[in-house]
Amino acid sequence: MSEKLNVEDIFASKVFTLGKMKERLPRSTYREIKQLMDQGGELSLETADVVAKAMKDWAMDNGATHYTHWFQPLTGITAEKHDAFVSHPDEEGKMIMEFSGKELIKGEPDASSFPSGGLRATFEARGYTAWDITSPAFLKEDATGVILCIPTAFCSYTGEALDKKTPLLRSMEAINQQALRIVRLFGNTGATKVVASVGAEQEYFLVDREKYLQREDLIFSGRTLFGAPAPKGQELEDHYFGTIRERVGSYMKDLNVELWKLGVTAKTQHNEVAPAQHELAPIYETANIAVDHNQLVMETMKKVAGRHGMTCLLHEKPFAGMNGSGKHNNWSLCTDNGVNLLDPGDTPNENIQFLLVLACIMKAVDNHADLLRQSASDVGNDHRLGGNEAPPAIISMFLGEQLEDVVRQLIETGEAAHLIEGGKLETGVSTLPDFEKDATDRNRTSSFAFTGNKFEFRTVGSADSIASPNTTLNAIVAEAFCEAADILEKADNFELAVHDLIKEYMTKHQRIMFNGDGYADEWIAEAERRGLPNIKSMVEAAATLTTDKSIRLFERFGIFTRAELESREEITYETYAKTINIEALTMIDMAGKKYIPAVIRYTRSLADAVIAVKEAGVDASVQTELLDSVTVRLSAAKAALDKLKKAVAAAAAMEDVKAQAFFYKDTVKTVMDELRTPIDELEMMVDKSVWPVPGYGELTFEV
Ligand code: ADP
Ligand code: MG
């Protein structure tokens, strides 16, 4: 019998929850904090002092020695700088541990070494972090000890966002305001707030750490840059939902416990399609907490893997020829009085509200498909999108057969006549059926799919922060809501006006609906005919940030300034160039120091064998033939290696970041493929004992 695990006891034990605040704070302070969390506003320094003391006491009761402002710079991961609670000892030399309100609400890390895309001139290195009161503080425990982590936003001194959290919070404010206008129109006066809710399904790979450490490509770039396919891959479809191996099972158990302690509601776990691939999903929650928690999920996945002698790979494409990893971002909008705007509802009134919301989302996604695609781009995701394992780079909306039929009827006649037996759906006449997520009707090839009461944005990459996709979703839908509310608030006949608006939006934006196979070549042609953008790479997507349309959208709702958008475009080019450069240098290193020398040794033994066999007076044609084909590939590899060195040098000499990024994509990557091909072929020919690194089979099956 294994030890009993009491999840109720451990859940959020490392989080400074509202419950703990209630216990530890004076009642008036607690009420003030709760009010600020729900409705926003400024925190006074006096209140901050009280909260800081309670927070420090709780943290120290749990062994903490340090605190940190935990933030999310534009690297896409999190950053922390630890400060001990120690202060000047008193006259008698006694240490008093301190943590003030000022230290809680504001930090001043040196911002000069974080990407800023020109936002912050290097002489103005200062940036500041500010407490995000809506996301709870938590304790991180590792070899460093116990650290109190305070989720913060990170800005420059001139107020520009240098992080992913600030724009997300701004976008949540925008969607809150505009969605409230919509629900008010439908008579919902009880709601005081609409929040974006997000549930992120996280895919990942696990490999044995000893084997991982033998591969520089995994160490430096998180993916294999070489590797011939194993005799078996995912073709038997025996891994998906399969029995979980013991070692992986004990990892998952540990991972859940760690996440529960951090207040993350780890809920589902299963094996994914590719061998060694798995998934974890927590229960959905408010978008900014979901974003913070997803960072913790990724971090904890890596940390716990180490304890089990494994390494967790979050890269979107660790292995060529096998499925990569994504992160389905489930998104919905809920009022604080319990209405999910994406739920068709039970009454005609709710139905019409749902159809209006749907029409607005169709408009938003169609108008800003380019931005949505951009929001889900990172270097690794370029390998995945359009690779027949993930949605194509084309953004389209899947509504399911039933709902699409309703939309089509509304477009054609303004009513849905054959919806449910006997009834018809005209504004205010009948009710919509529940569009329950139907297991048989799930279109995995769609980038943006309606699944019952939420949209599932499937384009997002597994290693990426989910802040940008949700910022963009909130922004584009806020815009559509705003434009709809502008019209409807002025309408003399509301019923008629909604009816017309739903029909108008659905008609105008119907091209975004697609229920078919997103992997089919016909879809690419069809999407082109419909005028839908097909932006194939991260570097091509970057420019969508700074189109007039994008600047207008984001500035209108105070989510990004033009300068912030320009900086993000520039950072995209920099990140891309740097990442591919690391990959290219890693390939040069591995080919030059491992593969080519190993193959040379092998040709030498083959040549010896040829001579010896010939001397023995027998036929040496097998040995000769093998020697011949190995040598041909060896020369090809050497030629490609030289070419890659030249390409990297040429890239390094370029000054314009955008041109450089494109050069990496179009030229350097092509040469990388040229180098990979002969090496992978050699891996299949050469004696296994001379091959210098573990292959795909060992990496993915021997976990
Ligand atoms: P599947 O793999 O079948 O799509 P999962 O259970 O793995 O489903 O993940 C579904 C995710 O969607 C979970 O994180 C879940 O909490 C989340 N989710 C469910 N309902 C909503 C909603 N209304 N809004 C946002 N996310 C939701
Ligand atoms: Mg899932």
C-alpha cells in the first residue's frame, strides 16, 4: 500500500491564498486587499506595509529566507533576483528579518540585460517591477532554499511594458469593459466584471537524462538537430492514451504533488501521440493566473524530471518525423455572476447574446487572423505549424456541424428554421441546443475550434508563454464588442438591431469558418481563394505587429503603444536570429567533433577489412561497396559543414536585424538541412558501436 496522499491538505500549501490573508491580516486590511483584487485601484503604502509583514511572517514560518519579484520578461520565461530578508543587525548584533511594503510593491532590477527591442536605451538601465495583486504570492523551494515569489509586472521607467504580463493585464481590462457593455444590453445588471478564463493543455517529452547529456543538440537547443528515424515511431498509435510506464508514472505523481502545493489544479494526465510524449492540463482559471501557472507548470516539469533521472523537453519539435508538442489554449469569457458568454444558454435571450458574441468573435478572428497567428509564433513552432500534426499556419474557425448549420441558416434567411424539432430559431423564438463537445466531432486540424462553451486555440507552441495569445484574443474581441455595443446602445429597436447585426457580421466574416480537413492541400488553395492569410514563419509574422491596423487596435484599448509594438517586432527578429545561430553552431560542433571523426574511424576499419579480405583471396565487394557509400556521404557532410560555417559567418556580418533573421530562415536553415541529410543517412549505415550519440530509438523508447 502506498502512503495516503491528502490532496486537500497539501493544495496551495505554498501559496499566500486569500484564506491565509484573511487569517493573518487585520479585517479592514483584508477587505481593502480583496476590494483591490476584484475592482482594481491603488494600494497605499500603509496597507502594503501591513500585508508585507504578514506575508513575510507566513513565508518565514515556512522556512523562507529570501523574497523575489518574479516577472516575465520578453524572453518568454520567468526571471527572479533573490533578496534575503536580512537587514542591518541591531546594536547587540541581533538580526531582524525585514520586508517592507515598499519592497513588496516595487522592485528595481537592472533591466539592461533583458530584451527591450530599443525601448530602453542602454544608458537608462533602470526598470521596475510592480506587484500584480491579482496573482497570489507563493513559495519556491529548491536547492537555494525557500524563496517567497511575488508575481510582478516589469516596466521601464518611462512606463513602457518590458514584459508579457503588463499587456495581458491591460487586455483583460479592455475585454472586461467592452464585454460588460454587451451583457448590460441583454439586461444583466448584476455582473460587475467579465474575466477571460484560460485552461492550457501542456504537452511535453521525457528523455533519459544520461542519454540527453550525450547530445549537445538537446542541451543547447532543446531539440535534436540530427537523428535517423527509429525502426518504430508512432505509426501503431499505441502510445496515445496508453498505459503509463512506471518511471513516467512516478514522475507524474511527483509533478502533481508539486503543482498542487503551488495551487495549480493539475487535473488530467496522459500519454500523447509520439513515443515519450505526454500531456498535463490544469483546470481553467482567470487568464493572468493561468499564464503565471503555466510558467510554473513548465518550470516544475523540468525540475521534477531531474529527480527522476530524466529531462523534460518542452520544445515544439524535439524529434523530426514525430509529432511535436503544442499547448491548446482554451479560452472563454465569464461574468462574475456566473454567465459564460460562450455558453449557448437555456433561454432565447441567452441564445441571442451567445449568437452576438459568436458573431463578434467571427469578426475579430477574421479581421485579425494575422495577429492571432503572430501571437502563437515562436522559433520552435515554425517546425510544427503546417506539418500535418498541428493546425496549419492558416487561422480558421471550426464551429462543429450543428453550430455551423445554425450560422449558415442565419446568414441565408435570418432565422434557423430546422434547429430542434418543431421549433425554429428566430430572435426571441426558440432556444439553441447544447453544443456539447462531441468526441466524434472534434476537428484536430483546426486552429481555433469551438468546443461546447469555449474556444480552443490550438496553434500555440508548447514552450511558449501563453501571455501573447491571450492578450491578442482579448484585444481583438474587445474591439469587436466595442463596435457592436456602439451600434446597439444607440438602436431604437434593440431586438431588430441585434438580429441585423448578427446577420451582418456572420455574412461578412463567414469565410473564416472551416469545418473540413485543415491538413489537406485543397484547404491551402481554398484559404488562399478566400483571402485568408497563410503566414508560414515567425519572422514573416512579426511585421503584422506594426501594421496600421494593429497599432490602431492596440493603442485604442491602451494595450500596446506603437513603440511597444515596434520593440516586440525587433525582439522577434533578434530572438529568431540568435536561436538559429545557436542551432547552426551546435551542428557545426557536433558534425566536426563527433560525427565526422567517428565516420572517419569507421572508414578506416572498413578499408582495413577490404584489404584483409582481398589478401585472403575472397570477394570484398560488400566491404568495398559499403566503404564507397559511406565515403560519398562523408564528403557531402564535410562540404555542407564548410558551407554552414560560411553561412553563419555571413549572417554574423549583417547589421539589419530583420534582414539577418530572414537570412537565417532562408539560407542558414537550408544549409543546416543539407548537413543533416548525409549524417542521418550515415547513422543508418555505420556500425552502431561507433556512433557517438544515442539515437532516436534509445531516446524515445528507453525512458
Ligand atoms: P481535451 O484534451 O479533451 O481538449 P482537457 O481536459 O485535456 O481536454 O483540457 C481542456 C481544458 O479546457 C482544461 O484546462 C479545462 O479546464 C479547460 N476548460 C474547460 N472549460 C473551460 C472554459 N469554459 N473556459 C476556459 N477553459 C475551459
Ligand atoms: Mg487534452
